[in-house]
Amino acid sequence: MPTGPAGDAMTEPARRWAESGLAHLTGEPDGPPDFSRSRILERADRAAAPFGVDAALLLAGRAGLTGTSRAGRTSVGGSTRLMRCRDTWCVFTLARPSDLEVIGALLETGEPIDDPWQVLAHAAADHDAAELVERGRLLGMPCAVLDSHAGEPVVSQRLWSTRAPQPIDSGLLVVDLSAMWAGPLCGQLLRGLGATVIKVESPDRPDGARFGNADFFEWMNGGKLQFSAPVSSESPVLAALLDVADVVIEASRPRALEQAGLAAVTRAPRPGRVWVRITGYGAGHSVRDRVAFGDDAAAAGGLVGAGAHGPIFCGDAIADPLTGLEAAHAVVESLGRGGGEVLDVAMAGVAARYAAIPLAPVGSDTAVSAPPDPAIVRLPVEKVDAERVRQMIDERSGSC
């Protein structure tokens, strides 16, 4: 039997951490894999149990599809880095053109910047983390001080009346307004239980995951109905669809749907409806529009590995799949108690919940596997037009 560094029998979490590929994704690029976070799989397994899925595969599957590996203080995807400030560590993501465009403003320089990461790292060394992050946040950048967020992962608010617990079958209508990873995974897990899921994409702003790995997009969205509609006040059909939905998933910044007149509080009452709002830091006014990606949200919640010279990234954008999993679990629980709720799910809060799980030994001499490719079930794509959606709305109007 494999043993740990002290000769103890290999624990089940460590074995699964090694076999799942998560050890392959956590550690210094030229050093041994890190096992310090292997115990988070025990909680992830409990959250995944109602869906009959492998939690470890959900966490490592994207890296299996993209063939990526651990890179220490650079994220697996390459767009996020941990940097040492004067007092502690901070994290920045430069995933969008807009993030690169504001680097000059962040550093208060008009000089051309050839290597933004190098310049940002030098600036970090001369600033306190909170000061640099606050400036970045005001510029709309995804950034955080390491281990700075300890908010609740899921906050529920009663907005509508309850109803008898609803079974999750084809009669349960889920409208998925989200994109990328956490929200689509939540919808896909509910679809796996039998729900009818309609994925809504704006024709002028499709899901950004479409422009990445095609298999990953299929993994997150295969089997959902596809509906194209502007997410704006100029889409009465979409507004009516939200009014008859049993579950709504959205992952935009709250102000965006409010400005479009499509926020939860604007919808016609429907007993038992569950509305999931996935954000980086929650729906409080001080953080509601603060942008986040999976890697920087994980660092904000303190969910990082232990490197030889400081913190390193844990897994691949791990706050994303953990949030999708926890959001789906929260939906199932809400439906079981009668629904009627808005569930605010904060990625950094989910990361903090998992970061609170006691650490395991850092090292192990067990063999480490690369992440496996998820089995992609290629289901036919069914696009639904506005007329078909109107028919569904008519069929469901007045039902509860």
C-alpha cells in the first residue's frame, strides 16, 4: 500500500487527490505535487452525492480536456498570478483585454508596458496588498488580497411563497442565463437529474466558453435546449419565460439584470421558484458588482496550496466547479423545503468554506496521474425559437 512521508498508510483523500489529477494540478511546476488540500474532496463528495457524479472529475476535468498542468503561483490556465506585496500576497487576473488596458492607470504610468506581469509584480513589491487591490477593484479588475474573504457561501432570501416540494424531473423548468463554468455546471447537474434546462444566450454576447475548448462547452451544456434572446428590456419573451421558470440561474453582476428589468424582484410571483445568483463576493452593496474569476476568487477565500516559498494555486480555477456544485446542491435543498427563495452564491465564500477544512500533509510518495478526460456525451442540440418558447410559456402560465 502507498505510504505518506511519515510511513503512514495513504489516506483515501490523498489517494483520490493523486488519481484524479488534482495533485498533478497543484504544486510548483518544477517540484513535487502538493497534497495539502486533499481533504476538500470529502466535502465535495457529499455535495455531489445527490447528482451521482464524481466530484474529483468535476474539479479536474477541464484540465484533462486542455492538457494543462500545475504552474505554482501562475494559474493552470495562465491568466492569474499570485504576487508578493510588502505585507502579504495578492492575486490578479488579466484574462480580458480590458484588464490589460487599465494596467497603466493601476500603476499610474503613461509609459508603454511590454510585459504587464513583470511590471505588476514589481509594483506589488512596493505596495501593501490592500492598497493595490483596492485600486485594481475600482478599475474593474479581478483581484484580491489572499485569504481576505470569509463571507457566507450561500445566503437565502424568501421572495415568493413556497409550494409543495417539487420533484426534479422533465416537468421542472430551469432557465440558465449564466456563462463559462460555475452557472452552466449548476444547470447541467440539474439536467442530469431530469430537469428541462433552457440555456439562454444573447446573440451579441454569447457564452465566452464557446471560444475556448469545444469539448468543455459540450460538457457543461450538452443536452440543454438553446434559446437566443437579448438579455435586455427589449426581450418580452425572455421576461415571460423567467416568469414561468421553476429555477433561474444567473451569473452576471446584479446591476446588469436590474438595468435590463430582468432581476428577480421584477418577476411575476411564482410559488416555489428558486432563483440562483452566482457572483464573486455576494450580493451586498459593497461587493455586488465586484468581478471575479475562479482562480482569484479561490485565493480571496484562502483556498490555495502550500508551495516551498509561499502559496500556490490549488487545482484549476477551483472556485468555479466548487461553486457550480454547491449552487446545484443548494437548489435541490431549496426545492425540498418548498422554494420561493433567491439564493446568493458567492464564489469566494464557497472557496472560504473549503479552505476552512483542515490541511493534510503536504507531500506523498504515491504515484500521481494526469487529469482524465471527462466522458463527453454528445447529445443533439435542440434550438428553440421564440414561437416554441411562447408555447411553453402558454402551457405553464397559471401552473404552480
